[in-house]
Amino acid sequence: MKTTTTAALAAALLCCTAAPARAATTMALTCIETDTGYAIHYQYRWGEDDEWKDTSVEPGYWNEHWWEYDRPGENRSPTFQVRYDDDLGEGSNFVVTRLSSYAAERKDCEGEGKTFEFWADGNELNIGESE
């Protein structure tokens, strides 16, 4: 009888054991890469009131942009925006594009971030979701 009771208890514990809890998200994460073969210079900001910041992304690398939440699991952030010159010719034409973010636990572009890439189409530079 002792074996039967132990086996029944073990089966009950296995069926009712919860999966490990996932940690709460701590940031909004947007990641940018380029497949143009050259560095792309751009500016970014979080929300309409933030100052524009200069940066560039090199081919083969991710730029991680994150907004830390006030509290874990908040899952709210200002809209992430980029500004760049989409004219690859002699002129210039600066455009502002709003990009979405994913709620993330850590800075892991390929695992948790919303990913975007710059690409060239003739003399026009574009940005869109990575595939």
C-alpha cells in the first residue's frame, strides 16, 4: 500500500506542478539593423517631447533602443521614432517614421525585440519590419 500511495502522490505532484513563472517585462525594445552594406546614420527619440539623438547602425549589427518602465510589467512607453535622410542621391529628404516596440525582459533583439531594417531601393532609403 505504501508504494501505491507514494506513486499516487508523485503523479499528483507532476500533474499539478506549474511551469516556471516568466519574469515581468521591464522595458520597451525596438531594434534596428541595415542590409544596405554600409553604415546608416539616423536620429531617434521616444515620444514627441524627447530630444532627437544621433546614432548610426553598421551592417551585421543591431542597434538596441529601449525605454525602461517605471515598474515591471507596466508595458507602456512613448512611441519610438526615427528620422533619417531617405534620399541616397545628391539631395536630401528627411522623414520621420514611427516604429513599434515589444515589451521585453532583457535587451535581446532577436529573442524579444521588435526588429526593423534599413534597405535601399534605388536612390531611396527605407525602413520596415525585419523578416
